[in-house]
Amino acid sequence: MTATNGVTVTHRDEAGLAILTADSATVNYSTGDVAADGSVHLQKDNATWEGDHILYNFKTREIRTGKFKMGETGFFVGANAIKGVGDPTNGFYRGEAGFATMDDYSKPAERVRARHFIVVPGKYVKAFDATLMLGNVPVFYFPYYYHSLENDPNHFTFLPGYRSTYGPYLLTRYDWV
């Protein structure tokens, strides 16, 4: 089936719900393949994918894109190409010529720019031939960079208490990923 002028494709299985919207799409229901073009948005699991073109299989969860951005709570990736399999047991995505950041901005203040990287959503990101960038300034080079996504995102911790010597107090801590 081929549709144009605004398309929404949904798929629910034991792995969850996936919703794809685009300007136009071609869907093969028997294989699960979708080729979508123009303002593509794919929402699956806790991640949102955005770009101009995507080849996605709802059954195998394999994805191939051109220039694309992906974000989930507290973590964002942008790349010239992303491909991989989003299988819930061993799923990973490989990005080419892209960046990873914790900043939720279109132009992040800090990011790790890499020649290629591997993302396992909700678990970790590995970057190869990576450079830490502050704005447009390269700050540090990493031949290999690893960052766990299983830790809590940036957050405050407050611990109230009372000591007879000092009286009431509030210990405050900010954890920065």
C-alpha cells in the first residue's frame, strides 16, 4: 500500500507500540517493511526518531535512515546515517558521522562528536574516534568513549535533617551525568 499527503502507520506487538508519521509512505503488511519520506517521525519504546527518510521493519525492528535524530529521556543522538536492529533482547543502532549529547537543544552546548558510534537504547552508548565539543570548540579527543544510560539523568537530591548542635539543616546535591 502507498499513501501520500500525511500518513500514520501504527503497529502493536509483544514488544510494544510503534507509531510512524510521514508525508508519504509505502507499507508491506506481510513483511512489515515501511519506506517513509518527508517529515518522518517514529515513536517506539521511549525513543523518538525524526528525519526526512526512513526504511523501517515493524516486525524485525530493523532501521535504516539518512540524516536523522533520535532522542529518549536524557539522551539524544544525531547522525548522517543510522542503521541497526532494535530487537528488545540485543538491539543496537550504529550511527555514522554524528554526535551524542545530554542537552535537549537543537544546537547542544556540549556534545561528543564521533566518526561512528553504537547505541543500545536505555543501556549505553559507545563512540569511536570521538571529540568532546563545547559549542564549536574541540576540547578533548577520545579514541574510544563509553557512557552508561542506566544511571539516573541529571537531578537534585535533598536530605533534610536535625542535629542538636547545629539545628535543622538541608543537605543538597546535584548529580550531573
